[in-house]
Amino acid sequence: MRLKSPFYLLLIISFLTVLAYIPVLRGPFVFDDVNVIANDPALKTYPPSLQWWNPASRPLVGLTFSFNYLLGGLDPWGFHLTSIALHLGCGWLIAELARLILMKRASVGLDKKDSPSGTCRFGVKGCAVLLTAFWLLHPMSSSAVAYIVQRSEILAACAIVGFQIAIIRDAAASHRRWQLVAAAVFVAGMYSKVNTVSALPIALLLDRLVLSHSWQDVFRRRGLLYLVPVVIGTSAFAIMLPALRRGDAGVGFATEIPTIPIYLTTQSRVLWHYLSLCVWPSDLCIDYRWSPVASIGEAVPWIALTLGLLITGIWLYLRGMIIGWLVLSVFLLLSPTSTFIPVTDIALDHRMYLATAAVIASLMIIVQGVMSRLRWANDTWVVGFVAGSILIAMFVRTSIRANDWSNGFDLWRSTVLTVPHNPRALQNLTNAADQEGRRHELLAFLETLRVTLNAKGQAAPAVASRLAEEVMKSGQPVDVEPLLTEAIKGLSSTGPIDERQELAAAQVNLGLLRLQQGQLASAEKHFKLAIASNAKQAFAYAILGDLAYQRRDYEAAVKHFQQAVAINPDWDQAKRDLEKTQNALLSEKNNRDATQTTQ
């Protein structure tokens, strides 16, 4: 290859991508990483015992995790390095897909439909490289790359892109080997993440737009190939259906998950949040805790915008424009998690991992069309300067975001800054501060955040609750009662589970404060309110048991201690207190029987 070949430009972009993600390599396991990887004994043997009969369990992803453990144990460094390498591989596949599509359309003169000036000013290969560069360095990709358990998203993206490549290759081949490759790639993707099923409609639309003259031509040439994803996708859904109904694995129709109409309506707003982040990725977040809309009427403007975008995509596609296929691809890629199957977490950045490439390509076509009408913008150096400036900005932003992922405290601090109303993020921030020895930083951060929010006129009950607990742990002579009162007043006992847990924590802390003040009746009241908010309050049950023991109500004390042990079977102190109380109850009964016998 010549030195000026786009191949070498891809190498440079790949090197810059690795450079941007270097801080991630020292990042710990976070969130679901702990349960899915660190605490899963099945992955610590090779070959691992995986559920290959159930694609929804993502056995291929588990196989890669097991391989990482085989090479480096539970050191997150190797897991992160593998995810970065897979991200680069997916970028190279996107470059190849873009090159094939542009070459195919240019060969039949269809590229003129996409832009008044035809293909990108850098040529077919240069345009493909530029698209890949924007995507590899885009901060929206960081969530899937840095969050180890979302390797499933990367592998599924590789499969979806690989499936499209195999379809285009098959159209130019005189044999059917590429159809076998396409089928194998699709199966591998389904064993990584069932969202790969969206590869089928995307490929059908691409086939009709670029490779075939009619739908009859599409099915005549590759009908049997497209039947494979239909069969596999239907089988996977049938296997998943019981779990969907139970709400297992965060999806389905459980009580914590919104109804289908409310979920779908909420996603119309989430979609535009995703699109805004593709253009201006300023507030990336690992845990939005996005609340569903209260009613469908609340989201009418967003529904109208979403339907307008969808109709526009269909119209552009029917006119034979590649941008129409790109717009429809965004909808199809998001459809498994943003339509009729409600998911516990309504908004997550990593869902836009591959869809971001379609958004970037659409923006490139639009910008190309606008710049073609500006005489001064037709110079290659102007286009190169603009593209280079955007890439530098992306590199800096991705590096900053990667640094957030380098440790748990910074990651959750950035999350809390984005969504300060998120009790789950505040709890994870507290856990990270404990693990990393940064409690003083946590206390200062919470104080500053609360003051900032109050200055803006925003209530911060979850922040107040966390701050009160940290002040009590630090032993500082600060009156925390106003903080706890603010938390209890602002948190709902009927809200999501994490909000109820935070309310219960605030009630427990206020109960402890009342104990210190000698107000036993008031303390007992708050402990009972904590249990009413969240029944899994082992500590509250234990304190109630201790209070009952002190007033010699041994029967009530035994019940409370039994509840505490049932919730936390590994709590030795609760077990000892239960045994002590049971002995006291038995002794009291023996004394009572002896007294009755004497009388």
C-alpha cells in the first residue's frame, strides 16, 4: 500500500482512539460489572459453563469474559483493553461498510441523490475513513467501551455491521459462501445480544436500496438467507418470553417497569436527548434514572417530532436516498429497547453505540450538501480544517470522559452532577468514596452540591439525606435534623425502589438521632416508618429488637431479630442478639411456670 492510503489514516485514528481511552485501563469494575463478572463463579473456569441454549444469557460475551479471566484474573485492565480492541475492530468494519455502500452507489450514479456534489470531497475511501474517525472518537461511544459489561453492545454492533457487509459482498459474488458468513455472523451477534435482530430489517432496506431493483429481486436472491434471522429471532423471543413477563434481567412487565404506552411515549423524549448528545455530548451519564412521563399528553410535542422524523426518513428512503436508510436505521437499532418491550432503565447512553454512526453519517451528508453551496467551502483544506477541529474537540472530550471512568468516585460524581436527584447514583458515590478512601472529598462535594442546588431553587432531598448520613459518620458537631427533615419531606414512600430506600435510610438516621436524644418512643416510630418505606431494613429491625429487649418485651424482640437475620443471614451480631433474646424469653417462661407451680 502507498503511504497516503486511507489504511494508514485508519491506523492513526486508531492510535488516537487508544490514546484517548488510556485512563479507562485503570478503571475498576462498576455497577453491573461486579455481579456479572467479578461475582460470577461460572466465568472463572475455562471453558465456562454457559447457557448456550439461551441467546438472551449472552453466552458469547461470557466466553470472552472467561478468556480475560484466564489470562489476567480479575484485573480490570485486561477486560478494558479487550473492549477497546473490539471498539477499534467495529470502527474498521464501519469503514468497510461505508466504503462498499459508497462505491456501489457511485458505480450506478446514485450518489448524486445524497448530496448535490456527490460523494465526500475526500473520495469514497476518505469519506469512509472520516466517518470512522468521527465515530471512534465520539464521546457517545465511551459508555459501551468503558463499561465492561456492555461489551455485548460492541459485539452486537460488530455483528450487525458484519451482516450488512456480507450481504453486499454476496451481491457481487458468484457463489453463496458470503451467505453462510452472513448467517454465522448473525448467530454470533444473537449470542452476544439479542438486539442483533435489528440487523435483519436494516439489511433488507439496504438490499432494496443499493443492491436490488425490486423487493421481488431481494427475496429471489437472498430469501433463504433472510429466513435464518427470522427463525433465530423468533426462537430467541420465545425463550425470553417467560423472563419478559416476570421482568427478569431488567426487562418485561414487572411492577417497577412502566406500561408499554407510557414507556413508548417516554422514549419519544429520550430519542431527542440521544440525538442532542450526538451533536453536543456535554452531559454523558451512566445512570440517568429517567422518570416515565405522567401521561401521554405530557409528551405530545416529542411524539410529534419523533413521528415527523420517522416520516421524513421513510420519504427520503422512498426517494432512493441513503440518508433515509440511515434515519430508519437509527429507529431500528433502538427498537428492541425503546418500543414494545419496557426496560427498567429508560435511558442509557450505550444504546446509541452503533446508532451514533448512522447519526454522524446523516450529519455528514447534510453538512456536505450545505457546504457545496458555499463557494469558499469547496476547497479541500477548508473541509479538512473543519473536520480536524471537530476531531480534536472529540478527542479532548472523550479523554475527559475516559478519565471519569478511571475510578468509581469520579464516575459517580459526574453522574450526580448530571442527575442530582438520583438516589442510586448517590449511594454508589458513597460506596466508591468508602472503597477509595475519599470520604472527605465526598462530604465537601455533597455540601457544595446542596448549596448550589438550593441557590438555583431546586430541592435536593436525596442529597440532603446522603449529606446527613456522612455528617453523622464523621462525628462533626453539626445539626443534621434539618437535613433529615428535608429529605423525609421531599422523598416519596411510593416512588421507585431507590427513592424508597433513601427515604428509609433518612428515617433510620433520624431514629438514631432521637435515640441519642433519649426520645425512645419517637425513635421507634421512625424505625417503623423506615421499614414501611423499605421492608429490607435489617438495621431498623435490629434496633427495634434492641428497644423491645430493653423493655423486656422478649417476644417482640425475637420477631424483630428474626426479621433482621432473615434479611441479612451473615450478620453475626444479629444472630447473637437473637440467641440472647430467645434465651431470655425461655428463662422468663420457665420462671413464670415455676411461679405458677409454687402457687
